[in-house]
Amino acid sequence: MQSEKWKLLTSEELQQKIDEGEIVERDWKQLDLALNCEKKNLKRAIEIYESFVAVSAKYPLPYLRLPIIYRKQKSIDDEIRVLETAVSVFERDKDERNLADAAARLDKARKILEKQK
């Protein structure tokens, strides 16, 4: 009997793991590019981050950086939209630390919006 730790993979399972690893590597390269673009090409950084938000990606970086960018641009509606998605994603992924942060930031953004009305 094989231990779970040393379970042999079928060729299909192995290929799936390789594909998943390649996707993660590609995604992190995109996120790194977005982070670097924030200083020189903010529009491109927003496009990259938004592409991750649009599919409710599991990576926290877009949900942490994009609301900051939108706050600086005084685009409170976009900030709230991204933070609402962040709360949903962090709940789904059981990411308690980032969930608490996103929820607090969402409350603060909603209060700012309310004051603007």
C-alpha cells in the first residue's frame, strides 16, 4: 500500500500538475509586470490587475494594489467594486488575514462614498 505522500501519478495527473505549475508561473510573471508598471505605465498595471479581478483569481496582489490605485485616482466606485470582489474571493479561499483587511478597507471606502453624497 502506497502512502499518500508517495502516491504515483498517472501521466494525465502529472501533465495536469505541470500545466497548473506553468499557469501559476505565467500569472506571477504578469503580476510582477503589473507591480513594475505602477510607476511608469499605470494604465497597463490597472489592465493587468483588472484581468485577474475579472476572473476572481486566487492571488491577493490585485485585490491589495488595485484599490490603492483607485483611491489615489479618487475612483471610489471602482475601489469598492474591487474590494467587494476581494471579500468574496478571500471568503471562498478561506484567507482570513486578507479577508479581514479587505473587509475593513471596504467599510472605509463605503463611508467615504457616503460622505461624498
